[in-house]
Amino acid sequence: TAQKIKQYIEANIDSDISVTTIAKQFFLSETHVIRIFRDKFGVTPKQYILKAKIDASKILLLDTSLQIKEIAMTYHFADSYHFSHTFKRFMGVSPEKFRLRDDQRKPK
């Protein structure tokens, strides 16, 4: 079941996904979803969802010219501040600096 939950998260990463939606999808309690997922993967579903959204957003930052707020909306963050704060927590730099740093590495 934990593997199916992980696959569901990955397939729906650009949806407004939460532990509640996962629990409803799999007809399980939220507590049970959290427990079986954490036991299998060592992180809670919420932590995994955030990390997957940040990983997906890195692609948009590098491969598109979408604004930060558009990327935040794509992955259903409350606003661009919440997205930027979460991104920095995971990556150590803001989305803006991440994008600029990569631009500097590209050959001119």
C-alpha cells in the first residue's frame, strides 16, 4: 500500500494533494496513511509531497521562464512566499538564486 501511495503522489504532484486526499483515495484513515508511509519510506507523506513538489519546481525554474508565483500556483502552494520559504528550506537557496546560479553555469 505504501508503494501505491507513493506512486499516487508522484502521478498527482501538480494536484492539490494532501494526506486527507490520499486517505480518501485509498479508503484509509489519515493516521494509517502516515504510519504505513513513514514505516516504509522514513518520511511522512506530507514531507514526501513537499520534497516532490520542490523537485518538480526545480525543473520549471531551470527549463521555463515562468514567474515564481506561477510555479507556486502550479504546485498549489498558498502563495509565492510559502513556496519560496519551503524551497529555501529544502535547497538552501531561494528559487530566484537557484535559477540565477544555474543561468551562470550555462555556456554563453
